[in-house]
Amino acid sequence: MVEKIKKAFDPRFDKVHTWPHLVRIEFLCAVITLLFLLVWSLMIDAPLEHPANPAATPNPSKAPWYFLGLQEMLVYFDPWMAGVVLPSLIIVGLVLIPYIDVNPKGNGYYTFHERKFAIVTYCFGFLILWVSLMVVGVFLRGPGWNFFGPFAPWDSHKVVPLTNIDLNMFLAQSLGLDFLRNPFMGMLFGGFLIVAYYSTAVLYWQAKKGSSEILQKLGVVRYGITAFLFLTMAALPVKMLLRWTFNIKYIMVIKQINLSI
Amino acid sequence: MNKLKLLLRDIQETIVQSQAWKSIFRHGYADTPRNRALAIASNVWLHLHPAKVRRHAIKLRYTWCAGGLTFLFFLVTVVTGVILMFYYRPVAEYAFVDIQYLEFDVPFGMINRNMHRWAAHSMVMMVMIHMFRVFLTGSYKPPREFNWVVGVLLITLTFLLSFTGYLLPWDQLAIWAVTVGSNMARATPLLGNEGPLAVQVGDLFDAAAGVKDTFITPRYDARSFLVAGTVVGSPTLLRFYVLHCIFIPVAASILMILHFWRVRKDGGISGPL
Ligand code: HEM
């Protein structure tokens, strides 16, 4: 009862009539947007290129703009990762967000400092990985999917030497770890690295579960899912960096089942 | 400011007191709380809304109107899309020339096609912005978890809607974008002919069916299921057309109904608890 009375006098729960207050805003937004769309359509025509010709592959061939972040990932990962596993994980991860975020604060208002981790993670995934890679794909990728600066002419004869090398061979060459030249040892080593990478989540759990309230609240299942998704997302820039710095192609290759990461 | 208000009121009075106005609307509209509520509750379109909303929820700086605009763009594509369907045949021999016909001979064909295209792109952009807003306001938190899930399905369908439509003009842009996109399906683990474990799974299926080198080959795998053959061709066009014009819009509409209903049932637009 007291709660109800309090609510009735709290300005944050103040209500206004939908008609006219909301309806007029919606009406204005709709009219302005439709006008904008009309002017846009009068000024710029939808593209129509030459008729489809299966024999003439354009260079570069680009997917629709909203998938170019994924196409950009093809530079760093095989298609089964960039085209199938990562998109599936994005969808699954998004679906799970409400169920793994147990922070009750910041429900229904803008705040950064009450939910820093959530917002930084989402912004990293959305603005850096999705949007900015999309921009790179749309504007900065030319023939051969080579990188071209914003105003550089697209030279279709640009040759970029393919010097990419698998991690085990790179270590064999640079550190003299010759046993890694063996594909089986290479595979074991790569697999070990990947397991070790994800195991950091277990170590963190073991170290912090006693003292961290957040981890206790999450529980082991939610924590496991969150850590897996987070580390997988973080693995993208890690692999990108490895490519830019050491030309690493794959971390692990299992030839028998045609799987490379 | 006050002078302007008075002027507007004068104009309003002149109009509603005129003979023409009174001949159309027999009685006036008394601006009472009851009538304000009825304006919403007794209107089939407007009663999607509650009669009253929290003050902060109607602020543009809260919702960015992004969900509403996504819906508006969807409606524009439905209307312009149906008009396009009157002139377009989803067969490789005809599709491209039908688009040219639309552009050059059909009255308002060009602008109709432009509106469809730009509204579709805008919808894709706006749905991402809407999702960003919903995230930033934490509106996926209880009790709205499930509406977020519905939203994720909706954004997925929005991408697929746009992607299937991309093929229909049947020009170079169309088939190559869809070729690049659908080539990914080749690499599906287990079910794509170039994916991990494809050979092993194919052998299993072959053995079960008593055939050789049939399953999980370029002819029978995840990609050929998607594009109806080994290349993006006329069967792909028909398949994408049906998905684009019937299956995905219907599925998205059903989910939108659910989405809007849940916004109300979950207590209206989110706000400080
Ligand atoms: C076709 C796509 C979509 C349409 C037409 C749509 C439409 C709407 C509309 C009109 C609202 C009312 C408030 C507003 O305008 O912001 C809303 C709210 C909401 N939407 Fe969407 N939406 C779509 C996609 C999504 C997506 C992709 C998500 C997130 C994954 C999502 C999650 C939500 C949630 C949680 C609310 C409640 C927000 C609140 O109470 O503050 N929607 N949606």
C-alpha cells in the first residue's frame, strides 16, 4: 500500500496520455522519415548492373554490406568459422544475454558506471568488430580483397605476397623447435594452446570464486557460458594481431577431418 | 511563443467552426481525459498503445524511435514490394528485363523500386540501432528477457529478408553477392561438402542409403539445399523469391505481433523500476 502511494507521487512514474503526446511524436517521426525516404529515392537510383553472368566473376565480389564484417573475417579464419560458426555464435550469444547478465542495475535507463563490463563488451562487439569491420569491407577492400587506403586507386594487378605460415611451422623456424614440423605434433601443440586459452576462464574462476560476489551470483553455468562467449569474441582480435605481426595462418590444423583454426 | 500559440488556436477555431468542417464532423471533440483515453482504446490501429504512457518513455532521447522506425520501414517495403510483384517474374530469363521494364516503362516504377531498396537498407540499419538502444537501456533485463529473444529472431529474419531480396534483380551485383554469401554454406561443419567432417558424415549417409559418393557432395549438401543446385541459377532465384515474398515476411510479421504484444504485457516501455 505504502509502495503504491509512494509510486503515485513519484515523478519518475508520472504518466501522460498517449493521445496526443505519443501519437503526435510518432506521426511526426513517420512523416519526416517518409519525406526523407522520398527525397532519397528521387535523387539516388537503386543500383542495377549488367545482367547476371555466371562466367564473369567481378573482382572484388562482395556480399551485401551488412555481411561484410563476416566476409572480412574470412581473411583470418576458414569459411567454416567465419561463415558458419561465428554467425551462429553471435545469434546464440545475443539470445543468451538476458540470461547471463545477472546485474539488476541499469534496467530501464542509461547508465555506464553501473554496468561497465556489459556495455564495454557489447560496444566492442558491435562498434569495433561488427560496424568498423563492415566499414573496412565496404570501403577499403578492393580487387583480390586487398586492402586499399580511402583514396587509393583500386589496382587490380596489385600483388601481395602470400607469406602466411601455420603457427607450428613458424615456431619451428623461429625458435628451432623442430619437433613441431611433424603435423601430428603441430596439431597437438595447437590443440594445447586452444585448450590453454579457454582454461584461463577456469583459473580465473578458481582464483576469484571465493572473493568475488559477482562470480558467486553468476554461478558456474552462467559463468562458463559468459567466459566461453567472451573468450571466443576476444579470440578474433587475437588472431588478427597474430596475422598482422607474424603472418600466422592457422593455430591448429587437423587434416583428417578438414578442420583448421 | 505565446503569440504563436494564440495564432494557431485562432486558426484552429476558424477551421472547426466553419460550415465545411461541421458538415463532416457532426459534433466537436471535447479534450477530456476520457476522450483522450478513448481515442486510443477505440481505434483499431492506435490501441496497440496503452492509453497512458510513462513520461520518460515518449522522449526521443530514450527510445530514439528506433523500433517504431524499423516497423515503418518494414511497412514501406511491404507496400512497395507488393507493387513490384505485379511486374516481376522470378525466372532467370525474365527477372532482369522485368526490372528494366519497371525502371523505364512502368509509371512511377523507378521511384517505387528505389523506395523499396532504400527502405530495406534503412530497416537493416535501424534494427541494429534499435537493438543497440535496447541494450544501452538494459531493457532486456527481467521481465523483458523473452522479448529480447524475439528481437534477436527478428534481426536475423531482417538480414535474411534483405539477403534474399538482393538476388532478385538478377544482375551482376545480385548473383555474385549471393554466390559469395551462400558459398559459406559449403563449409558448414558436417553438412557442407568442404566443411570439417564432411567426408566422414557423407560416408555414413552413403552407407546407410547403399549408394556411393552421393551425400555431402557439391550436389547434396547444405549449400545445394540453400541455392537449389550446384550454382546460383534460375532455381535459386525462384527459391529466394518465395522466401523473400512469402515465407520470411509472414514469419517476421508473426514475430512482430508477438514483439509488440510483449512490450505491453511486460509492463510497457522499460523505465526505472
Ligand atoms: C523487425 C525488427 C523489430 C521491430 C519492428 C521492433 C519494434 C519495436 C518497437 C516498436 C518497440 C517499442 C519501443 C521502441 O520503439 O523502442 C520495441 C521494443 C523492444 N524491442 Fe524491438 N523491434 C525489432 C527488433 C528488435 C531486436 C533486434 C531486439 C533485440 C534483440 C528487440 C528488442 C526489444 C525490446 C527488449 C523492447 C522493449 C524495450 C523497452 O521496453 O524499453 N527488438 N521493438
